[in-house]
Amino acid sequence: MNEPQLLGRSLKSFILTQEFNRFEEFANSCMDFRYIGICHGEPGVGKSLAAIHFSQWEEELVHENAIDELSPKKKKVIKNCKGALVTAPVTNTPKIIRTEITRRTFGYGITLAKSKGEPDLCKRVRDVYMSCPLVIIDEADRLNINSLEEVRSLYDQYQFGLILIGMPGIEKRFSRYPQLYSRIGFSHEFKRLSDDEMRFIFPKIWASMGLTYNPDQYSDVEALNTIVRFTAGNFRLIDRLFSQIIRIIKINNLQAINKEVVEAARKCLIIG
């Protein structure tokens, strides 16, 4: 199993898991073959975080000017970026969706052309929309039929790879729209962390908190097993539970995590 990397917010919360590796393979396939892919999974398993981490999208690419020289920071951004990330708004129309997608692909394409040293401004603008290799739409469940038709039209027009991320059942819903469904090449179910993977990852989280996990220490093993049982592999709950554990340890000036600390942290959360 690959060594996890801890990144992100209060807990450095994004963890490069086996499930992310599977998502990465799926996303690369959509990008390479310019297919439509559907990614679905339960709430809190890490779909959105995986999309953010994979795409490395930066909103500042949207504001790129076609004339200005690239800054070193912008060169780094475009080098790392694999495509545009769009979160479907709750209220959406075809016009809103077209604007959200085209402004991102335009910004990406302009910056990419400049990074390659393309001197012809007209060529930059003419080819710009064809330059973006991948568009990821998160919360795709929110898209109505007209917005989905607009997405399909843009996909046909600009030939980018497309990933639609949503809840379980989204693939059945899309099957009712044959023009879109016939273009879908890949489907990926984003699953919860397995018990074995959690037991591998959690000691690394211990270490990131400045604590040592001792597999020969009963209290450490008991605490780990309690976390595994409470969170059941839900990435969002793991993040929130450890955030509360950090808070409790800090308030009480503790040097270890035990079952009582985990249960106290759990009482602060709503765990379904």
C-alpha cells in the first residue's frame, strides 16, 4: 500500500489513498481518450477532495490576460493544472453552465498558449477552447435536463474530457437521456476507506499530530479500533473526528489518544 500523504485543512485532511489512486486512473482515462466519465459515491467519502487534488485547479487562471507575460507563479500553476473544475450551482440554467465552463477553459487555454510561447494572439484565442484537456463538474446531480444538454453540446464542440461527479444513482438518472448516456465511456464508484487502509493511515495521522502510535500499547490499539468503528471509512467523519480529538488534546494538555478522548470527540459530532 502506498505511503499516505497528509495535506489540506485543519488535519491536513487530504490523504492519498488507494481509492484516490483508482480515481486518478479513471480521470486520466477520461482525459486521455476525451470520454465522458461518471464518478458516484456516498456523501463524505472524498469525491470532491479527490477532484480538487487531481485537477490542481486554481481560480486565478480564469482571470488570465491574453497579453500580459506569465509570472513564475502562473507558470507553476499551469504546469500542475490538469483541467478545469466546476461546481454546479444550486440554481443553474444552460447559460450559467456555459459561462462557468467556458470562462474556465478560456483561462486555462490562454495561459497554456502563453506558457508554450505562442506569439500569435489571434491563434491563442482561436484555439483556446480546444486546449483544455479535462472538465470536472462536481455536484452534477444539480444539473437539470437543459443544463445537461448544454454540457453535452460543449463536450461535442470543444472535445474535452468530462467527468460528472454525483451521488449514487446518478448513472441511472443519466441513462434516461440517451444522447448524453451514449457518450459515457467510464463509470467509477468512489468507495469508503477499508478497515485495513484506516489502520494503515491512522498511525500516520497520529504522527502528524506530534504523537506516537504504539501497536503494543493497548490504549492506542483500543483508540484506533474505536475510530475505525465510529467512522466506518467515511473520509469527512474521519477529518471532523480528528479535528475534535486535536481540540480535546490541546485543551486538556494530553500526550496520547485513548478511547475516552475518541468518545468525547464523537459526542461533539453528528455521526449517522
